[in-house]
Amino acid sequence: MPIADRYALKYTVPRGLLRGIATIESNWDPGAVGYWTNSDFGLCQWNTTLPDITTARALDPFWALDSTAKAMRERFDSDRWGHNWLYVIAAHNVPTWAAQWAQGELSATDPADKPKLDRMNGYVSNVLARVW
């Protein structure tokens, strides 16, 4: 956790949010492999199908925490996620849906949007429940 706090400070990200993401994603296991997909690895479950994300990088706890904190800061600073930490947290799980949510493009009354909103609300709630 002191390493996570160092990267949170480096990028001025709330340390509890970075800690919460690492807890929900891997329970602080740097060798974790995704539960739903075998292309997610490491403390923050970086997806190795993304450009420039290798398994070795994702499994490196320093890289994972640095990259997660950096992505959180970049997302918070972007209009795409409404400068809102809740959308930034959701973006770690499903960036496209989180951006749609932040832009008001998803509706709780639309049956097609309900599963997306449920997943993001559940993820955000789970992360926030593990903030300390």
C-alpha cells in the first residue's frame, strides 16, 4: 500500500480510490489473473489486449499502480468523464460505458442500458466499500 500511496500522490489521485481499485481487482495479488477473462493481469487487472499492455507490464506491481494512477488522473482531467471520480472509477472497469454514463447517454429507463448501469454502479460501490 505505501507504493500505491506514492503513485496516488504523484498523480494527485485520492489514495483510497487507487487502493479500492487494487483491492477489488486483485485483492492485492500482483500475480492475479482475471476471473472473467484470462487477458487481465496483475494488481489492477490491466487487459493485455490493449495496445502496449504486455503481460509482463501488467504483472509488475509498480507499473500497474503507476499506470492506474496516471490513467485515473488523465480521466479525471478529461471532459469525457465529467471531472467526476465516480465515473473515473467506473472507467477502470468499462471505459466506454463509463464515458456514456458521464455524458448522460445512458438511461435507467432504457432496458438496454440497465445492465450497463447496474454493472458500473455495482463496481463503483464495491470499490468505494474498500476505500480506506
